[in-house]
Amino acid sequence: MGQARLSPPCASITSGRAYLVGIAVACSVLVSLPRPAFAQATLEPATLRLDWLASGYHVPFFLALERGYYREQGIDLQIADGKGSTTTLQVVASGSDTFGAANLSTTALGIARGIPVVAVAGLIQKSPDSVISLAGAGISSPKDMEGKRGGFVPTSASDRIFPAFAKAAGVDLQKITKLQIESSARYSVLLQGNADFVIGWSFTDAYKIGRQKPIAPPILFSDYGVNTLGVGVIVSRDTVEKRAPVVKGFLAATVKGVDKTLRAPEAGVEATMKARPGADRDALLEAAKRLGEFLHTKNSASHPSAWMAPADWEDSRRILVEYLGMKDTVPADTLFTNAYLPGATN
């Protein structure tokens, strides 16, 4: 009977040491690998309150959320729908929500009344405010509105700015029949022929009306030199003072979402639909595709996304003072700041 062969003791020890050394090396490599910022610290909770239900200009937020851009900045973000910019202003000012997407004219008016918020980014800067009419109504230029019926919502900032546009375009307001309508009737009054034109956004309202009946090309206020900044991001003064890193991180992620949406609007819409499955996919896509048309003005075009030009804020302030009754004692530079945007200052 043969004898079993035993491995030399030194061979066994050497093998065991090599095994342990291998484990130690592997562990040291794993420990040394870079980890995402959000894995190194507890995520900071934050909320974003929209101005309305999900729309095309909200797509960058949802894309940034789905792709983890906020988490990369150490932020655990929740997005909630809104019920108008005035309500969004109030909940942000009170601290109930961290950030808000709100109309910047409404924001300026609120700040003038003492609401402690500030605009920190601009998403819609070239005003989409426009005259919308049906094809065949005979309105292809501003002067064509004379002798026609216009449906106006008295509480709408855009409708209240219409006289500034009429003045700039040489339109005699006395020759326009002004019909007072509810906001909810803006589309129906035009579609049913009870008004010849209404005021609305050229890449959201006009699109939705045009799906039901053919429309004439919208006439933009901004094409006649009347531009009030549209939608932006707002925060409370308290948040800016106490949570500046969160503000900077939120804006860095949002700007990344904006830039990605400009390159791939379809991806942004898919991310939005996952979060808001009841949203209007076609309307979202139309607006997301056209976001780039309204993201900048001539004054901000050479700057990064969301950067706001002081000259545009001064123009907006002047129009709000003259036509919406804002106090003339509120300087433009108290309404906004670019200081928290990535790589940008005022």
C-alpha cells in the first residue's frame, strides 16, 4: 500500500500567506476607489415646488432627478406640482418648500411687497407672451388687431402687459374690443369664435390650441421689444443664507439637466412621463424641443444656461412699474442673483 504524499509545511504556509496578501491588496484597492459624493455623506433633503402641473420647461428637473444629478450633489430632491406662481412664492418664502419654479414677474412683484425670496436662475428668459388667433381671423401683424375682439384675463400678468406691447407695436387700444374672461376659458373663447385673439405662450398655449384648430403664427411681444423674464428658480433669503451649498448643488444639477434636455429632449420627456404618467406627452415634447428658443435673451446669450442679465431684469422692472403697479423704489439687483450658478457671478 502506498503512502499518502504530504505537502511540505513551508509550501502550505507560503500558499496561505499569499492568499491573505491577495485579500489585503484587493481590499485596499476597493477602499481606495473614488466613491460618489452622495455615498460619502448623508443626503440633504430638499423639495422643489413647480408653478403648475408638469410642463415642457419643467422637463430638465425631472431628467436631472432620474439621472441622479441631484444625488451627485448630495441632495435628496422631491418634486411637487404647483397651483400657480403666487402660491409657489408663498410656500417657498415660508420654508415649506426649499426651491420653487415660478414666474419671475410674479416673483418681482412679490419681492416688492416684502416677500423674502430671490430669483437664482432663469429658465424662460425670452418672453413667450404672444397674441394667438385662429387661421383665417386676419391677424398676421399687430395692427390687424384693431377692429377685433380680444379675450383678456384681468389677473394675468401677460394680459396686463399687453398695453406695453400695443404701444410698442403702434396699435390703437381704443380700436380693440376688450372682453374680460376667466383663465379657464382662454382656449374655449377663441376656439368657439367668441373672441378673435387671446394672449398666451407661443410654445405651450398656442400648441394646445393649434391641435384643435389651425392657428395663425403667434405674434411675440418680445419681437417688438417688450420682454419680461418668464420662469426661473426661486429660494427664500433664509435658505440662501443658511444652506448656500445646497443652493449651489441644486443649481449645478439643474443646469446639467437643462443642457442635457437641449441635446436630448425625448429623454427628458421620458423621465417626466415616468414621474407624471398622466402628463400630456406630445405637449411636453413640443415645449421641450423649443426650450432653447426661450432660454436666453440677446443679453444673456453668451453666458451659461440659467444666467440672467442685469439689463433684462431692469427692463422687466421698468415694465412692471409702469403697467403692473410695482413700487419704483425696488432696485433690479435686489430681485435676483447669479452668484450660486456654476461658474457664474452677477
